[in-house]
Amino acid sequence: MPADTGVIPALTRWGLSADADLVYRALVLLGPADGHRLARELGLAKARTKSALDELAAAGAIAAAGAVWAAREPDEVARLLRRRQPPPPPAADRWRQHFATIEGLAGLGPPDRHARLWPSRAATRRRVAQLAAVERHEHLTINNEPVISAESMSAAQPVDRRLAARGVRLRVIDRERPRPATAAPPVPLGPVRYVTAPPMKLMVFDRKVALFPADPLDLERGYVEVADESFVAALCSLFERLWAQGRDPHRQEVIPIDLSPRESALVGLLALGHTDQTAADELGLSPRTVAYTLRALMDRMGVRNRFQLALALGAAGAVPPDAWLPTEENRPT
């Protein structure tokens, strides 16, 4: 007969697998059963069922009764597992363990104000937009992702542009990455320093509010928001220490830029004096495509007109510095 179950504890709290938790619940509800019946009732492969039974037996949650297995009482199992080991922290709280490994944050206590969890990247992006809308002075970012996805870039760039347009100072600590062969990274809208392995991902708004991943190994689990003054100050200190250690790309005097074959050909023709129309004819493009290509290149370089684009490309070595002279069309106003 099945046991009078009451509340069945989630065995995953103590590190047991989801299969073991499922098999234990089935034994509590069905009563003693062998592996074949359990596999049939649960729709689990026999190998997975056997592995779960072995795991439960090792934890003392079940006992053999002849040819079948019987579940121990849930309260008894809970007491046994509590004595065996403390439950691991929930996934949304793994940042505390991570902080303990970072110099300067190891002794940081919990924030006085309750940390708020934004449970997904989508929710976090909405919150970032809200915080950025009221930001007035300085925006700090640490990015430690090995690869920046197009989705992340497209979400971040409009926010950064609006901040820069309002005069908010943006400073970025980014991870050193190999330069791609065919495309240049976006030109930053503020000072940037490069670090080989930044210890965490972080955003700080006006030195008042910080956002960082709840689970550093799985960014899809969302972000933690903290507004505690001393806690945010410790994160800002970490940022300044990394900033001082980082590589300043402006010490190399130019920001590297890689042009696509189309961009390179178009810029070369314009540098030789072609108009949009004649360059389009030469490349087999429409004048509108030429205009779109130049507009995208200006956005990427962070400039506002063609004269500024020519100067930026000349400084980066993409065109001869004196080849693209201002004309009535591109003269700055």
C-alpha cells in the first residue's frame, strides 16, 4: 500500500538528480515496486531507472524489500539528507559563491537591501533600459563573454547611443578577443580598456545600482540588481582596479578597423573622387545601396558625416590620410 505521504521533499535540494527525485516520488505514491514497473510507469529508460535506484539506495532514501524497492518515509529521508550535507544554493544565488573567488569581493557581506532577481535576459534588458533612461553621470560595464552575440550587440548599442547623446560618460572593460577576419567590432562610444580574463560581467549605473549575472555559468538564469551603497562601492573599486590594469587601445594611436570587400572597394573609389552614382555604376550597385553602406560604416565608426568618416578611416589606415579631401558634398557644416 502506498504510504501516507504528506509533503514529499524535493531531493534535488540535496544534490540528487531529477531522475532520482522522480523515482523516489513514484515509490512513495505507488508503494514498493521493482525497476521494470517503475520504468514502465514513469516512461524512463531502464538504464536511467536503475541509475536512479542506485543513487537513492546510496543516499539511504530507499531500501530493498525482496525483489522490490520501498521508499523510506519522507520526513525520515529529509532528516537523513540534512545530516549528510547542506543543500546547495539555488541557481539564482550562485553569484555569492562566485564573488568569494574574486579579489576584493571575497569578504563582501550580503547587501543590506534585499537583492532583486530579474529572472531572464529579456527581463534584464527591459530593466537596463529603465535604469539607463534615468542615468545622468557615468555608466560602467565589464564584459567577460568570449563571444558577443549579434543579439546582445543589437540590444546594447541603442542604449549606449542614447546615454552618450545625453552626455553620460561610458567606460567599458572588455575581454581581449582575437580580431575577426572579416568584420570589425563596433567602435566604442567611450573609453575602453581590454583585460585578458575579466572575473565577472557587470553594469553599474551612476555608481548607485549594479547588475550582474545570478549564475555566472548560465546567463539565461537572469541578473541580480543591488542598490546597497557599500556593496556597489566594492564593485566600483573592482572596476577601477581592472581599469588601471587594462590595455588602453588609444596608446596604439588608432582604433583598428577592418572593412568588408564591398566597403573597401567603395571607400577606395570615393577616395579617388568618384561620386555615389559613378561608384555605384563601377561596383554594379544602386546609389541607394551605396548610401546605406556608407551610413552603416559611419554608425560603426561613431561619426556623423562623410568628412569625419574620411578622417577616421585615414587615421585607421583604411585609406590614405590625404586621399579623400572634403568637397562641397561632404564638407562639414
